Amino acid sequence: MGSASSCRRIYIGTEANQYLAEQTLIYSIRKHLSDPSIEIIPLTQTQQRVGGTRFGFVRFTLPQAMGYQGKALYLDADQLALTDLAPIFDLLPDDKAIACVYEAEGLYNGKPHVQTWHTSVMLLDCEQLAWQPDELFATVVPNKQEPKPGQIRYRNFMELQWFEQERIAKLPPSWNHFNIVTPETNIVHFSHVRSQPWKNPRHELTDFWLGYLKEAIAAGYLRRRDVVAAVARGHVHPWTLKAIA
């Protein structure tokens, strides 16, 4: 794997009801990845949920998981990689600690995304980030709660409003395209939970995602019984099972 300082890993924030999406994402990464030494590690959240998904805090635990060395790429489970992800590790300048998309392209629930730091794809220089997760998350309160001195709302925390802005680099929007696929798309993010392709057959990219699901099954990343189980648990739309038949 090389020295610890040169270590590169991809971590996926996930939970049980995202298993099909998670494994399809892993397949899509491996399909295009030029460096087989890059590990891909799914992680679930152990801290109490404050807002958003049940794996929102995972991305901020990566420096500790990496032993505060090397570079880590964080991805949400509800994404697909459409290109080789190895080159993204070179997009973090030496004088920056974090890189993510700011000027987002695409839609969320049919509306344009706000312009802010979108940490659902986030590149971290772990040597520069001495975060202690439990201390970090202790300051975060739900969005509807009025923060006390030293506290921050969950939404503002996730958007890195507490972090030194001059230490964040902008990734091109194509590294986190929201619910769109264009010739430039590197990562597509199915960000609106209720309308994700595996939950909503009418999503414009349902057939596109199903193509990757079928490939993931053919490649052994998933089995048909995994889809049956996901349908039975209500994690995916029953139509998904028919679509892969």
C-alpha cells in the first residue's frame, strides 16, 4: 500500500437501508478505478443522529480512521462513479486540507441546489485535520434548535461554516452532479431520498442506475436474493425486482 503518508482510501457513508445502493456504488468505483491498491471501506455512524441521514457524521471521522495520515475520499452511499476516481486525490493542493464542490450543478427535489460546500463528496488531507470526532459532534444541535454559544446547527456544520474557509479547495462541479448525468459527470449523486431511482421508478435516471445494478449483480457484488430482501424490508421499490428479472 505504500507509506502511511501516501495512503489513499475511499470511504462510503452508509446504513442498512442503503445496502443495494452502497454495493452498486462500490462496483461502479471498481469498474473504473485504475489503482487497485486504493481501499474502499463502507462505514456506518455510531454517534447519535442529529439531522439529515443516519451517516452524516461519518465523513468527519475519516482523519481518525486514517490515523491522521494520508488522503481520504468520502462519498455518500447514494452515488455512482462514472469515471476513474484515482485522479481526484491529486486535486487537493498542498496548502488546503479539504476539497469539495461549491457551485453545485443539478437538482434537489426538482429545485437547484444552493451554493455552499457540498460535503457529500469530500477529499481530506488527514495529516492536516486533527479532529476528535466526539468533541467535534458535541457542538452540533438540530436545525430547529437555537444554538447556544459554542454550538452550531447541523446544516451549518455539514456545510463547513465552522471551518477555516481559506483551507478549502473547490472541486469542479462534475465531481458531485446532483441527479443529472452529462458527458462531464464524474460522480452522480441521487441526493433526494424519497425520489432515489431504487425507490421511484419515475426518476429520470432509474434505468441508468438499474444498468449499474444489473452489472453489479453479474459481477458478484450483489445477488438477486439481496434485491428480494431489500424489497421485503421496504428499502427499494418492488418494481426493482421485476426490472432485473
